Amino acid sequence: MSDTNISRRAFLQGSALAMTASAISRAGAASLPEAPLQQSAQTQPPLEPGGGRPYQPVVTLNGWSLPWRMKNGVKEFHLVAEPVVREIAPGMKANLWGYNGQSPGPTIEVVEGDRVRIFVTNKLPEATSVHWHGQRLPNGMDGVAGLTQPGIPPGKTFVYEFTARRAGTFMYHPHADEMVQMAMGMMGFWVTHPKDPDFMRVDRDFVFLLNAYDIEPGAATPKVSTMTDFNLWTWNSRAFPGIDPLVVRHNDRVRIRVGNLTMTNHPIHLHGHEFTVTGTDGGWTPPASRWPEVSADIAVGQMRAIEFDATEEGDWALHCHKAHHTMNAMGHGVPTMIGVDQSKLAAKIGKLIPDYMAMGDKGGSMDGMEMPLPDNTLPMMAGNGPYGAIEMGGMFSTVKVRRNLARGDYRDPGWYRAPAGSVAYEWQGGAAPAPHSAPQKHGGH
């Protein structure tokens, strides 16, 4: 059966396995912490700590943080590995695997020194595990199926328990049938806050994961054997224009933590500001080793935390600087047709194929094009700004710097209204003079 014939309901019903009495006894089930679900693709407010040591919570872009309960001094969480339907952007949904209703799963936030217990229930059709990427913990809690533990069978719940020994930014993902499960979207963020809540304190702290999918136009389920030719480049399984803006107050100290679980590197570029790389998976970078940058290249399996002072008002682009990573699903094997007159050919083909559109004779701009697309497929470039089409897709969003925002206000303030005289404008004077050839220099003795 093709992907297009698999309904979302059938995908969820056919893939999920109900918990059985043999999996967990009633007494055991009664002792499990709640497994909250989140299906909204919008950025959720920070989860303020309701108990335990204080910390400054993070904001997960187009995501959320997992609530916990305290039991006898242990911070308990419940992750459920399960099939999910994720809206990549308005107009397209994907059949993925994730945790607690979403892909990626929820961010887990703890404090350095916390004793942590994570219950992981498997509702997938195959065995799984969870590797706590970058953490120091007992070998048997490292989550590598077959090496440090047996895989978690379908319908079973396993328990991971360890002390969060090191403050920093980490990720979690399966180490069981990893190629399939990560290609289906199984991953999440983990933040261990420092004991001192004022250590490297910032005003706003954002986190998100880089991930990529290969989903045929008109289909909904990723190809899991793809190694390099992905066609959807996403942040937290969202593609522009579905990625929320990062809203900050003017003069805020801002931290953005980005984890890369794709199959290639990503140079993440910020407009309008310089930043420094203040953290990696291995810990905080010493202040004396930092230098100003506007792009940070994040390799496979790495995390980078960048920080800057939001001193410049406006809507500033934040994106991967690989051009094909700011486009959505479309074949890239298109010949260059710049300068080729296609008008006569287009007229003939148009009689046979009414929706045919000639592309590229003056460049590759998609502005104003309304190409017919299969159902459940995003246009290659989409999204409009205050001055017209933005012509971006994939790994693209904006950092919106505004005055007079409340401390905890992350709502989209709309487009920036630039002061008069501060926007690039059309020259209304006379024609520019013709360029003159530079004088030739003649050698001699």
C-alpha cells in the first residue's frame, strides 16, 4: 500500500499497541507518574518549576517541557514512545514516531545534582531504548540496546534512574533500530540547569533540534533509508512558515541552544547581531576561549549554545546558511534555464497540460507562482512578510526584537514597523552613469 493510501487514523491505530495487563500490573500502573500529552505545534510557555531546586526554565521552539512529580526526593518523568501525527507547517502533516504526542518529544528540565527517574513506555510496533546523549551516568542507564540493556519490547515500560551530575545541554534519542526510529522523528532535548540559578543567567533561553525528513510529495510517512537526499529540513519537525518566531525584549541577554540530529552539518546564521558560542554538549566554553561570530557550524550529533545581547530592534532572520536547507519538498535536479526563451515551448505544452509553468528563464524566483501541488505537500518556498514574499522554507525563522515587552511575554508581536527613512528604497534620480574601464597599467623598465 502506498503512503498516500495510509490515513492518519489508520497509521496511529495500526502502529500503536495497547498496554496490557501482562506489561504492567495494576499496582505497578498505579505507581507510574502521569504521562502528559501535547499535540499543539505552537511554542508553549516556559514550565516554571513547581518544586525542587529553583531554575530559569527554557522555551522550546514549537514545543514544550515535560512536567514531573517529586517522589521521596526523586524527580520522576514519564515518556511514552508512540506514533504521532506532526504538522510540519500549515497544509502538511506527517506520520512520525515521537514521545508524548509529539515529535520531537518534550524537553526534560532538571537541576544539577537532581536524582532523576524516567519511566519509558513503548507503544511502538518494535523494541526501542533511550540514550541520554552526552550525560555522565551508570553504564547500565546509557540506553544502548544489546550493549547496556535489552531493548524495551512493545507494550512494556522500563525505568532509567541516575543523578544529573553535570549542568549542560543534552539530547535523547533511541539506540535501537536507530536508522529507522530517528528517521521517523524520535528525539528530544534535555537541559540540566546549574545549581546556582544566577550562573550565566540570561533573560530568554530558547532550545530546538535540527531534524530532516524524506517525504515524497503527496505522501505522509518518511522514507527511513535515505542517507543524504532529504527534502524537508526542519527545526523541531517544523518548516518555515510553520516555525514560530523567537520573541525577545530589546536589550535582553538571549541564549539559543541548537542540537543537530540530522545526517549533515548546519551553519546557523543570525542577522543583525554578533554572538559567542558559550556552550557545547561537553559543557560551558571558558570565557577566554570565546570570540564573536554571526554563524555557528553545528556538526552531526553536536549541540551549540550561542548568546547575544538583543540591542537592535527589528525582525532578524535566523536560518541555516545551506541554501537548499531553506527550501521545502521539491526535487533539486532541475536544469538551469536562465536566459533560455521558453515562451513558444510553454505555449505548446500548455495546450496539453493546462497547469504547466515554465521556470527559471530569468532566475529561480518563486514569487507569485501558484504551482499546483499534490495534497499534503508544502510549496518549495512559502511565507509572506510585510513587503511581500519572503521566498524561504525549511530551516528559517526570525528573531523579533521589540521594546516594551513584558518579561514573560513570548507572543508574536507582528511585523516590525521600521522608522521612516530606514528602509531600502528605489532610486528616483537620473540613470546611473555608464561604468568606465579601469586604466590599464603597462609594465616597463
